[in-house]
Amino acid sequence: MIIKKISINDFGVYGGVNEFDFETSPEKTVVLCGGKNGAGKTTLFESILLCFYGKDFDDSLRQKDYNEKILRSFHKNPNGVVQNASISIEFKLVFDSKIREYLVTRKWQNIEGKPHEELSIKKMVSEAEFEELDLDIPEKHDRFTENRFEEIDSVEKSEWQQFINQLIPKGIANLFFFDGEKIQSIADDGNENQYLQCSFDTLLGLDVVTQLQKDIALMLSRNSKLNKKNNPDLNADYDSSQFDEILTTYGNLKIEEITLDYLGLFLKLQEDLFERINLEKSELVELSGEINDKQKELNVIEEKFKKIGGAYFFKSKEMEENERNVTSKIAVTEKEIRDLCSAELPFSLIPEEMDEIKQQIEFDQKIIHSKYEKEILEKSYAKIASLIKSKPFLPELSKESKKSIDHEISKFLQEDIKSLDTNSQTFFNFSDIDMAEILTMIENTKKRNISRLNDLSNSFKIQKNALDKVKLVSKITPNDDEIGPLMKQIEKVTSQRTRLEEQYDQIETKNFQNKSRLQSLKFKIRHCMTLKHELEKMTSSDKMGGVVTTVLEEYSESLRKSKISELESNILKGLDLLLHKEDFVEKVVVNPETFEVKLLDSENNEITKDMLSKGELQIYATSLVWALAKTSGHSLPFMIDTPLARLDVEHRENIVGSFFPQASHQTIILSTDSEITSEYYDILKTAISKSYVMEFNDSKGKTEINSGYFFDTKGDIIVEVR
């Protein structure tokens, strides 16, 4: 068995949907999951057993305790407690000599303070198997592509838990799913013989043999009562006119309610169902042909409709609206052109004259500016001369010196004033504001107005063309007299086709339901045939009961002896693998009665438990657990929670380097960063297929899953966990 995926939804610290991909390869057998305490390692560990076995995952829990545990496990987020939770496991294993893939989902819903539990088992089917399901529906291949899992129908829902127990016996699973506490308990208490004895019959399947012996005894006690009953009537009354009522009444019987009396009735119901299914198939073929004929008839009418302009008929309202819109836009464009022409646009016809006016205005501006400057200079000089002549201005200077300064300044300013042209007269008597506006108008006449006129002209042309097209289309739109009869024909044929399609859908649904009923009925008939077969052999079973009981007892004894030898060999292999001490333990002997284990050296001297260190005792306990799993003959994944928590440093390297990579074809390790440290991660990395770190996010109130372990191959932390 290989666990491919585990999905935990709103369960424990896992909020929302959380998926672990656990698939491994023969070369890389280890999946490493890290996390601090409280991050969800134990929840992940328990979720597998919970999903598979429900309330039986822990033998110590009563139903009430189990219900309380599930209610406590509904995820609590910042918004409150969710009311639905689920765990799904996708796995593959060898069953009936074939590799099969299953998807087991267990859901819980909180209904008025009580957990309502629902179990689902689906099997992955190949495309060939999917075809054999005889699902005669158009979406068949789409369904295969989208979802290759189909609910198993060979087993009644009431028997699904038993089916899982058959695939993966719980007693065996307990040997493969264990934590460091179990190892520590075996090592510290010295109770390995009790542990071996309790586990041995389970791993051999002899607990089933014991139960079988009890069942045989119970069967023999019942046979005498059954033999006193009259033979059941195999030809129960059946009125085909009441088929639906009878099928509803008796087809919904649970398997435990069915007796041999129903066999005749079920066979007749099956025959009637066959006839109905075949009749429905014929009706579907006939209706499909009629639908195609109506579609062809509709295509011919629609083609005529198009040829006379039917498409334009439906667009007539739209065309009218378009004509109004385009006409309105043309009116706006025409107004803008008129406004433009009535303003400065005409001046663009005399560009040379406009350039002359521009030059003259610019010359007038220079004359006005020169007069302004002269006036400013003269006023400034008068103030400066008055200042120089005043007593406060440089009192240490003499009058002659001040006159000299005044003369030089006057001379300098007079030169600037002479350079200004103040004698010329302006041609236009415009103000500064008027001249600026006129210059702007002249510039616009050259550039913006011409460009704007071009844009408006183009827009007018486009809008006029659009209006012409709309008017043209309105001329070719057919009138009501032409289009009316064809529209009535289209409506009539479409209605006829719709009714045929509705009939097709109804018959197709009924056909699918009848096929499902037929599958269920076949299963019930097989059950009745089994009862019939048992009834016919009832007398011989009385004779065989005692013989079978004896044979089972002999088989159990023989199997114990052969498997004890295999268990001894596997314990020795485990010790050799983990201890790495030459000539230390050469032989292991297990007492078949007491299950006491003796370790012997090369000279047949016993190595007692008090001769082993604490680390060696834990290695010894680990070897026992591993050997039991190997002896079981089942190929299940190993899942180990906190495997090194109490193991001394001396032996950790042996466990990490030798045991984990070879423990199983798939080994899932749940560890803290203080167990599988960067040093041990470096040793284990070549065997790791996938690794994860679970981190509890306080702000979100849930655990988040990160790909990769705490450390990289250099020992550096790559996943920070608070």
C-alpha cells in the first residue's frame, strides 16, 4: 500500500483545505514532516486512523468519548467554530491480484451538538472499466476526464467499513503506525513479551480465525431453527401494472432485510427493468432522429429568412435609433463648422496681409515698451540725483566729489536713453491687451482653426456615410407581410424541437435511473442466490462444522510455529541493521507459549536486558515493532510520530541513516527540528522524496503547510517557524 494524498479540511488546527502529497519512489522512500509542538503533527498522525476506522480508531474510546473528541476537533477560526469537517485519503494497494486506487473520505457535520458522520469509498477506474459501466450519457468521456473515481457499487454502503477493514485490517495498521511513546514504553517497562503476544495473533490474522470459529458455532446453533422453516416461495406474486410501486417498496430494502422469499420477485423485476431499459434506448434513438429532422427543417426556414433580410428586420428598431443618433451628431458638427466660419476663420484667406498686420503690431509694441523704459529711467535718475546731493549721503565726500558722481551717473543713463527709440509714433492706437489678443487670433488663424476645420470636415464625412448606410439598410428591410409567415414557421418548428428535446431528457433521466436500479437489483439477486446456496448446503454444513473447527485449530497452531521462526529472523535483522555491533547478537529465540524473547551471542550465551544501555533498549524495542510489521506479510507504509524524542544521541544516527530509508517502501516521519536536526537531515536527504513543515499562524488561527524541511543541505534554516 502507498498513501498518495491526505486532505484535511477544517479539522483540528488545520483550517480550510490542507493537502499533503505523500507519494514516494523506490529510490526515495521517506516523507519528512516537521513542526513545532502544537503545529498539527499528532492531528496528521491520528487523521489517517480516523479516516480509515472512525470510532474504532482508538479501542479505548467509548462512543460518547469519540463524539466529544470529534466535536472538539472542528476547526476554530477567528470567526467562530466551523460546522463541517472532513479527512480524505487517496491510496493504492494490491487487491484481487491487481493494483487498485481508492479514495476514502470521512465527513462530520455538527447537527445540534452531535457529530453526524458520513463515510465514502470511491475506486479509480481505467478508461476500459469506465466504458464497462455502461453509462449511456453524452457527457461520459468528459466525466472520465474530470473524475476517474466512481463510488464502489459492489459493496452495500452499510458494509463499507467492513470493506476497509478487509483492505487494511486495523490490528495490522497499528503495527505500522506508532509513535515514540510506544517505543519508550516497551523499552522502559520490559513488557515486550506481552506486547508481542497481543500483536502476534493479530498480525497473523488469527483473530479472524478465532472469530470464524465463534461464527461457526453460532451458525450451527441457528441451522436447526432454519431447517424447521418451510421452503420459501420462489414465485412471489407480481403484477407488472404495479411495477413502479413494487420496485419502490422492495427495491429499497436494505440488504439485511432481504430473505430468499424475494428472489422470484426480484428476478421478475429485473426482467421488466431489462425490457424498459431497451425500450427507452429505442425511444431515445427515435427521438434523436426526430430532433435532427426538426433541426434540418429549421435550418431551411432560417436560410430563407436570411435571404429576404430577416436579420435586418430584427435590427430595424436598432437602425431607427442609430439614424436618430447619427442625424443628431451631424447637426452638432454643422453648427461647429458655421461658428468657426463666422469667427476668425475668414482671415485665413489673406495670410500675407495678416503677416503685415502682425509685424506692425509687434513694432508698435516695441515703441510703447521703449517709452515705458525711458520714463522709468528718467524718474529713477531724478531720485538718484536728489539722494547724491543730500547731506546724509556719504557725508565725508566733498561737494565736488558728489557732483562728479552725479555727472558720471547722468552720463551713463543718458546713453541708455538715447539708445531707446522714443520719437517714432505707433501705427495702431491699440492697448497692450488688444495687441496681444490680435496676435493670438492671427496665430490661431494659421494653425488651430485650419486643423479644427479639417477634423470637423472628416467627422461630417464619416457621419454622413453612416447615415447613408442606415437609410440604405432601412430600404432593404422586409416588411411584416414578407417576414411574418416565416417567423411563425420558425417559432412553430423551434417549439416542436424543444418539446422533443424535453422528452429526450426525461427518457434519458429515466433510463439512467433504471440502470442504477438494475445494478442495485442485481446485487440483491446475488444476495438471494447466496442465501439459496446456503440453504441447499445447510445440512452438509452441520457435518462440516466440527471438521472445520478442528482444521482451523490445527491451522492456527501450524501458522504460529512457522511465523515464530520468521519473527525471530526479522528481530535479528532489525538489531543487525540498527546496532552496528559485530558479533553482538547472533541469535534471537522467541518462546511460542510465553513470547519471551532471548538474545544470544556467538557462544549461545544470553544477553540479558540489564546488559543493554538505555539507547540499546530503545533500539531493541524498535526492532521488535519493525519485525512484527515485517512478519505480518502486509506491505503498508510506516508512519512514526516523534521517533527520536527519547533516543540517546549515540543511536540516533543509526536510526536515521540505516532504519528510516529501509523500514518500508514508504516511511512517513513526523519530527521536530530538535529530532531531525540539520546534521541528521543531511544524512537522510538522499532518501527523502518530499518534505513539509507545519507552522501554526497565530494571526490566522490555523496551521499552514510549507514545502521543504527546516534546513537545507548546508544546514541553514530555510523555513522559519515561530
